[in-house]
Amino acid sequence: MFAMEKGSMDEVLMILQDIGLQINDYEKSNSMISVKTFKELLEFSISIARRTNEVSETIDELIEDIEKQI
């Protein structure tokens, strides 16, 4: 195991990878995920990613682009 700075991009990526592994395990025993659960997972993932300024700015830009298209 290696040391990682709290709030760093490495920490964010490790947390998101762990979420992905948990989803894979969930998928093995469940064929569908509810929209509510998916939305909660997405919101949680975004909040984790916002721990770094670089990712936060990118998320804001993507959301603005999506809002323009809707």
C-alpha cells in the first residue's frame, strides 16, 4: 500500500474505483438497479470527485454543457 494525500486526485480515483467494484458485486446478485439508487450513486460519485479543484471545474463545465443542450 502506498501513502496518498487526503483530497488528492489519487484518493478520489481510488474511492471511485472502489465504488465500481461494489457495483460489480451488486450486479452479480441483482439484475437491475433502481433509478433512485442510480441517481444517489451518481450524486455521491460527483461529491467524491469534487474533492479536487481540477475535477470540480470539469464537472461544472460538463453540467453547463448538458444544461445548454436540454
